[in-house]
Amino acid sequence: MAWLVLAVLGVAFAVWNAFEPAGWASMSCGKSGELDEPGVHADATCDDPMWSAYGAWPLVRIGALLIAAPVVAALVMRWWVSWLAVLALAALTVYGVAHWTGFWGLLMVGGAPMTVAAMVIAAFHLGVRAYHDSAAEPRRAGRLA
């Protein structure tokens, strides 16, 4: 359930950013006051909403990238897949850091808190697994005696 909540938050992040001004995600707007990035519409300005300046598909991709790992972890429900989801979200965050001056820097803004939340979920998942394994151990020892 926690993984699905995290996935919903990833979708909410993408939708929220769709209505933010394009200048929020572009360093060029802060430097020159003009939206000068690859992939933007020719007549787009820094004040246009991101869905208008970049189109819907880049925002859909950001949402899909942010929800992919939590959805897979929710479907598989294995502790090691939970940690793979953490690594995937951390990799997206690093990619966002590497592209912080442009649109894909949104992966840093959304990925960092999602990575921290995923670490908490994965640690809890591992703790529950350890608890169940330790609770089952005395029963196995009784059968062997």
C-alpha cells in the first residue's frame, strides 16, 4: 500500500508541475528572461505553464519515470525489489542533479523526497521480513527436536 501511495505522489508531482510556469524549471529564464531550451515550442515564454511550453509528453515521461519503480515494488512485494526501487529512484535523482539547469532537473526535485520515502518503506519491508523470519525460527526448531 505504501508503494502505491508513493506512486500516486509521483503522478501528483507531474500534474502539479504541468501547471507551474516554465521558468520554474529553466535556468535560461533566470539568466536571460527567455525560455531557451531544447524541446520547447517556438513561441513559449517563461510565464507559460509547462504543459503549454514543453507539451504534455515530457511531463507524462517524468510521471512515468517516477512511478515505475514504486509500482513494480508494489506488485512484486519482495524486500530486494524494494531496495531496487530505492536505487532506481536514486538514479533518477542523480540524473536530475546532472540536468538541474533545465526541464529534467524536475527529476531531482521530485526524486529526492521520493527516494527518502522509498528508503523508509524498504527498511520497514526488510524489518517486517526479519520479524516474520525470527518468529518462524522457534517453530522450526521445535519440529527438529
